[in-house]
Amino acid sequence: MPALTVKFDGDNAWPDLKYRPVQDTTQPIEVAVLEAGMASGKPSVAIRIDIDGGSIIAQTSAQLFVQAGRMIHARFPDLLD
């Protein structure tokens, strides 16, 4: 199963990026659900970000994606109010 990490210390989430080139974008982030995207036949989620004429697509299981959302909501219970 693909890994998905949720970091609640966003200001210090990726200290290694201090030494790497980073490209920030204001482009929309698109999420697509692939109904049977996992080898098990379970759904997966593909996340697309367009940058400088190219695209990055990352994929994880829908289960991990939903769990990440639940973790964020547990940390910030008034988020959807």
C-alpha cells in the first residue's frame, strides 16, 4: 500500500527542502478517484499538480487519503463549521 504521511507541524514539515530547489504554484490541485486503482481492486486516489508546462501525479490508496482527512478533522474538529 502506498504511504501517506500527515504532518501537523506544517511550518517545519520538510526541513530538507531548505537545500533543494522548490517550485511553488498557485495552480489548482486536482484529485481523481480510480475505482479499482489498487492491485487489490480497492479504490485509489491520484493527485495532479501542474507546474511549468508539466504535471506531477502522485497516487495513494483511497483508504489512506480518507484516513488523512479524518486525522485532520480530529485535530481541527471545527474545521467544517
